[in-house]
Amino acid sequence: MHWFILIIAGLFEVAFAFCLGKAKYTSGSIHLLWMVGFLLCLVISMAFLYKATQEIPIGTAYAVWTGIGAVGTVLLGVFFFKEPATFWRLFFLSTLVISIVGLKVVSN
């Protein structure tokens, strides 16, 4: 159950990065709404991370949480913000995913 909570925390990390990215391209009240979304997702992500670390070692949980956030944010950048998807970028992204899976496998 705590691994599921950790995954949800990572997804909210991706969501707050997405809100931050969208806020960059807006102004006025729309900008404010994206920033509120950013803060809300940030708080939820941290709360879920805290809950997950009650059973998962902090080093593993933090690495997995940031890994989910990094992978998700790069993919959002490629699909929504038209960032480049070069071979090397995708190669290193895949090594990150392999490392996250490895941490899950070797953790209790």
C-alpha cells in the first residue's frame, strides 16, 4: 500500500511541474489559477511522500519520488511543451526508469 501511495505522490509531483510550466505561459487570473494548482499539487505530493516514508526507507522513497517526477516531467515536456525527444535524452531517461525499478526490487 505504501508503494502505491508513493506512486501517487510522484504523480502529484508531475502535476505540480505541469502547473508550473503552464503558469509560465499565462498571465492575470489564469496565471493565478495555475499557481494555485501548483501549490495544491505540491502540498498533496509532500503529504503522500510523508505517508509513504512511514514504511519505505527515506532514501529509497525520495529517489523513487524524484525519479517518477523527473520521468513524468520530461514526458510532459515532450508531449505538451514541444521539448525535443532526442536519442540521448530518451536513453538516459530509460536508465533512470531502470534504476527506479532496481530500487523497488532491492527494498523491503
